[in-house]
Amino acid sequence: MTNKKSKSWNKATSHFQKTLGACLLSSALVGGASEAFAQNFDVEVKSYHVAGQVWVLTGVGGNVTVQIGDEGVLVVDTQYAEMAPKLLAEIERLAPGKIIRYVINTHAHGDHTGGNQIIRDAGETIVAGNEARDVNETFEPGAEVIAHENVMLSMATASNPEIPFDMWPTEVYLGDQYDLYFNDEPIELLYQGRAHTNGDTMVFFRKSDVISTGDIYVTGGYPFIDESNFGHINGIVDGLNQIIRITVPREQQEGGTIVISSHGRLSDEADVVDYRDMITIIRDRVQYMIDQGMSLNEVLAAQPSRDYDGRYGNGFISPEQFITSVYNTLSE
């Protein structure tokens, strides 16, 4: 198995230069092309043990969640194409000789999917489901890439530029949930409807007691509501409430279930409650102003987020951008 791993790894690395341009261009679909080209990719990938079988890897782009066990490796999100070889090297360090079996995309944005092809090529898919491992281990090249159907539709319909087929999910799901059992752990993929985009998935590792949230939850700023991909403020609030429903604090409302934000630090339930309350308060203020007949310019002038801007107003999304998206989606 280790020999297969090495061959796949070398194949993935050799693909890097060939696929880099296409992977970077794919960020245009997801609202991140200019951001991708502006990034400094001379950044070390660092890993931190979260709980149970779950690790988080940081670099450039969204945080990467990795589950490691006897059956192999599962990866949630893949950052940018430039970071993929570094991510693979760190995964190899953490799990020497183990094969990447699954990749899960929380949504379609390029800072979460840019490395799909490279990381997928480094793995192998288990053929015929879980039962195959008990009867006869059968594999085919490339890890299975799982996402909600709307992620694939976004990639498939992109025309400027086109998204390479090898970056698309290879397995999609419909409805609110997709269940997976891997490394002796139940894993729930939870669809959030229209939230950050219309294809958001949160990943709950039930045995490790860890949630990987995607861009529904960030710790260092206001959330990005991608209106071009059907995002909605109410979906962000619903997603945060879903996290709070799942999390269980350990003691004095601290610790317990660990929440991996897409950008920022690890959190627990109390952190998410604070963030949810802030988002809900601002949303309700904007809704009240809309009900009073105020225009977008009038709402912006009223600064409904001003008491939170000191803490959250210096992130990727400015207060004006956030309030505009809240106003627009509530006004539909």
C-alpha cells in the first residue's frame, strides 16, 4: 500500500505545474481570482491536533480539516493549488504511508477547492462502498471528492473561465444530510441551504466531537455573504444555530465540542453563541430599518454594526460590505 501511495504522490506532484494555471483561474468562479493572485504563497503549512482523530492544517486559504485513522485519510477543503503540495507533505508527515480516500468540499470557493485535483490525484477511491473493504479491497486512482450538488453545478456552469473537470466533485448529494462511516467514526455532512453560498456543507465528526464549518463561521470578521452564489443572511444565522444545536460544552460553558472555523482560531460553543448573537442583532436592526422604509444609503449612514466594528470590522469583509449584503438579501 505504501508503494501505491508513493506512486500516486509522485503523480500528483508532477501534475502541479500543469494544473496550477487552471486551478488558479477557477477562483474566478468563486469570487476569489484577484485574491488568489494577490496572495503570498510562501507560507508554511502548520498542523494542530484538535481532538480524537481530527487535525487542522493552516496555510493560505480556508483551514483544512484532516481525519486520520487505520482506513486512511479524509480531507475537508484543499486551499489553493499552490498550497496543495505543502498540504500533501504535511499529511504525509502526520500519516506516513496512509492513503487519502476522501476529500470533502464545504463550498465552491477557490480558497477551499483550488487544490482539489492535486490532492485528489494523491489518493485512491474505495470502490463499491464500505463493504468492499471487508470482502476484497478494491481501489481506483484518485480520492473521492464529495460536495453538495450545488457545488458541482457552480463549477459545471462556469464559463469565464471554465473549471477543469478534474476539479469537480466526483460524488454529490441532495437534501439536508449525507452520512459517511470512515476510520471507525460516523461523519455527518450537513447542508445549510442558502447561507454563505447555496452549496454550504458543515462536517460533523461524531466520535471525535469536532465540527468543520466552512465559511458559515469565521472568527476574525464579518461573514462573506456571496450574493452571486445565492448566499443569504438568514442561512448564516440558521447555520450558526445548527452549530450551537450540535455542540455540547464541557464545563462552565467552555471546551467540549470543538468548532473549526474556516478562517481563524478553534472555538467552542460559547464562542459561536457570541458570534451568532452579534450576527442576529445586526440582521434584526437592518430588518427593522427596512421595515421603516429606509434605503440602503440611509441604512449604511445609520451604521447598524458600529458597536461591533471595532472587533469584527477589520476582516476580509468591511462593515459596509456586510451591511449591504444583509440589506440586499433581506430585501428580496
